[in-house]
Amino acid sequence: MEPVDKIKARADALFALGLDQSAGPEDIREAWRQIAFHAHPDHTGGDYSGFSQAKSAYDFLRKEGLTGKGAEFSAMPRRPRLKKRVIELAAEEIAACRARLNPDLALSHLPDTPDADCGDGTCRDKTCESDHVPDAVGCFGRDLTFFVATPVCEGANRVALPTSVLTSRRHNETEILSFQSRNSGSGDVVIPDTIRERKFPGAKSVKIRFEADQQIRDEFWIAS
């Protein structure tokens, strides 16, 4: 039974017992006791119609587990609990991101080499250190967190992101986002809604987490 059908069936069963959708287990049991007594064929001259309808409604609610003591009733079925997951980006996705930033350096100049150090707020190689590529993305429902191993640089930064994470497209799409940072090092950058809606259709929120090592990814994954 589909969720929408189950909602309707529960509402109909409660209505048959003379109850609304806020009724609890005790209300359901008491309504059935009253109907079972007053609508029983022995009290209605052999008329089974009202009794049978109420019994079918009560049996349905009982099978749904909504009549027992301590049962929690809701007209809406519970949604499955969302689980966080971390997806490692494929090599071709990472290569596509590097190629969009700088085609000449896509294969030979990695942004996470030891020479890339912005810890003092200055960049010896602006092309390398201010350009960033994620290597994994954390998903929590429709909330996305891109994990970038390199630290953000003070001043202008560019990051290339695959935008098809939430879609079923087979081809990779990459967009370059530019922003200014007052500080260098680790931190989060939240993509504005106007850009998110255009570049990441289907996503509820998108953020980029810089200087994200394996421990940070693990903490994201195990966090409730």
C-alpha cells in the first residue's frame, strides 16, 4: 500500500469509529468497545452493517499497531530517518574540475602539493593555491557539503564543483565559483541561494568545507 493510500485508509478507519485523526490508542479501543456493544446484532435486531464496518475499521488499525498500549498514532506515516554519507568523487570528475580551472595544469599540477601553503595568508603560486578542487562530497538528504583538502586563501579564490551530484545525468558538469575571503586556512563557504538554485537543481543547501582531512569527513559521517 502506497503511503498516500495508507493515510486515507487510516483516516477512513477512524471516521468509521467516529474519531478524528488526533485520536490515540485508548480512544480507538474505547470507541470500538462502545460500538461493539451498541451496534452488535443482538442489540440491533440482527443488523450487521454498522457492526461489520466498525469491526473492519478496528481490525485495520489493530494490524497497523495503533491500538496497543504505548502505541504512537499519527495520520502521517513516519518518514525514514535520513542518513549521512560521504561520496568519493571519481577520478574523471576530479580531472574535469582541474581542467576547468586550468587545462594546462589539469594533469601535472595538483592543488594539494606540499608547495601549496597559504598558512601565512600569502600565496607563492596564485594559480595553484587560490584554485581548489573537491575530492569528496557529503550528502544529508538534499544538503551537500563539498570537502576540499586545500586551505582557502586570503583574497580571491576559485573552486570547481561537479554540479550533477543530485541528478541522474551520466555526463559530468563542472562549474567554477569565485569568491573573496578575508582569512586563510580552514572554514566553510555557503553557496548563496540564487547560485544554488541555478547551479545545483534539487539541492536544499550547498557548502564547501576547506582544509577538510579524513578526520573531518569521518566526523561529518558519524554526526547525528
